[in-house]
Amino acid sequence: MANMVMFIILAVFILGSALVCVTTKRIMRAATFLLFVLFGVAGLYFLLDYTFLGAAQISVYAGGVTMIYIFAIQLVSKHTLQGLYEKLRGSRVICGALLSLVGLVTVVAILLKNEFISMAAQLPDTEVPMEQIGHTLMGADKYQYILPFEFISVFLLACIIGGIVISRKEK
């Protein structure tokens, strides 16, 4: 029962922070609420007793990626971002709502077609050994994750180089 209450608290925290993140008009506030969302997801990992994934979530995403976002925001001229507001036109709101609805229908169709919900109910309630998680994260075979990690590192390097190029002043 306590796990369910904690899950509900974390879910409300994550959804509220995500909603404020996408609706705020200040970019630094958006980055801050993104950080709160990432902390909430780490809380879900800790709730499931996946301490390694929770620590990785905090150190890699909440720590690293959010700091890169804030670094990139600070690289851009403060005068450019100061008081930057985008007027919402009716067509953009309708287009965004339709795209969100299409995305929702697609996700629900995939969940129902592949019977993920019934498969999740049939899974045994056992903990995955940490050795198996480590081999999966560092393996290069099918359903292993070293290649996505390497892609993300190259992507972050490209973002840093892009930030340096943007920050250079033209003479």
C-alpha cells in the first residue's frame, strides 16, 4: 500500500513538473522543471529497488544532460532570450492537439495489438540480478545497449561543438 501511495505522489510530481515545463514561457524555468521530471523518474527507479538505474538517472540525465542544457541556454545571448514570447495562433494549437491525439492513438493501438498489458501482468515478481543488467548495458549483441550509449556520447560531443561555434563572435 505504501508503494502505491509513493507511486501516486511521484506520478503527480512528474506530470505536474512536465506540464509546467512545456507550458512555461521562461526557458530557464523549463530547464529547471525538466530537472524535476528527471528526479521524479529517478524516484520511480528507487521505488522499484533499482538503485543502479536511479543513481545513473540522477548522475547522467539530471546531472549531465540538464547541465548541458543550462550551459547551452547561458551561451545564447541573454538579450535574445529575455522576454521571448511566442504568440500562439489558433492553427498551431489545433495542429498540436491533432498531433498529440494521433500520438495517443498510435501508442494505445501498439499497446493493445501487442498485448503488453496482459504480458506485464504475467511476469514473475522476481528481481533481475545486477550482473545481468550490467551485461545487458555493456553488450553489443541484440537487445543490448552499448551502441546507443556510444551514439549518445557522439551526439553530446556534437552539441558541445555546436555550442562552441555558436558562442564564437563573428568579426
